[in-house]
Amino acid sequence: MEAFEQFVALAMESEGLVVSSALKFNVRRRTRKQAYDEYRTHGFEVDLVGARRDKLILATVKSFFGSQGVAADHVLGNDATYSKWYALLNQDDVRESVVKGAAERFGYDLDQIELRLYARRLSTPASESTIRAWAAEQHVGGGVVKVYDARSVLQAVRQAARSKQYRDSAVLATLKVLDATDSLRPLSSEN
């Protein structure tokens, strides 16, 4: 599990979810052969899977440290090069197969499944607005695609770090050390 995924996993755990790192789901897709029908099975990865009795969360996590961030054209499927990184979000056949496969694998009804995008950075305010508007129109499982940014993730993780109960988590330990040394800036909701 990469670093930002560890933050996201803690935020998801704060919702009472048991969180697993990356899982692959097989999707059978038709190839581009014109002469005859040919199908291939590809494994599509879900970065984090969160489960509790009443819901199953499938999360795509993009950290993009050192880059421009998550761009709307990529998420919406309008870029030939980078859209494939978001196949779970922008390719209907992949999305439907993965959601259905997750329901079957884990025993959930389709309306109990939620699809999320966690982005450490969204490339521009305009891109963020476009992504959020698009996601609000994508009906998957029990609702629409939900988009979370780094600030919302950090708020949940900082709340979890306030607990006095010990947890073996490098992320929580780091936040506790930074807090103990007054090295953390209060978030706007903590004032």
C-alpha cells in the first residue's frame, strides 16, 4: 500500500470499514478483431476495498505527488493517453463488471456498493469542478461516484490521531509526533 493510500485507508476505517489493499477483478472484453469475435480477460485493480455489514466501498486512489494532479480529461475519458488510468471510473463495461464482480465475490447487493475517487491533488479548480459535476451524474451501485480530496482525508485521519488508544500505524504515529511538537497547523474546522 503506497503512502497516500495509507492515509485514505485510515480515513475509510474511521467510517467503521475494514479496509483491504489492492484487489483485482477480472473483466472479459471484446478485442478489436474485425474478422471474428475474440474476447480477452483483463484484471482491473481497485486500490482499496472497504467493507462493513451494510456497504462495500471500491476506491480508486491517486496521489500524484510531484505532478499536476488529477485532470478532468483523464477522469472523464477524454484523453487517449491517460484515461486508461481511470478505467474503473470512465469505462462503463469495466465499472459494471467490477461492481458486479465485487457484489458476487463479497455477497453484497448492488445497491450496497459505492465507488469513490480519492485524489491527493486535483489539477485545477476548474478541473475539480468538472470532475465533481461528472461524478455526481455517474450512477454506480447504490449511488453516485463520490470524490474526496486530500483535505477531507486529512481531517478524518487527524481526528483518528486524537485517540489515546495505541494503533500500529506509521501515519498515526507521525501525526502524533508532529502534534506533540506543535508542528501541525490547525485545519480550518479545528479552530
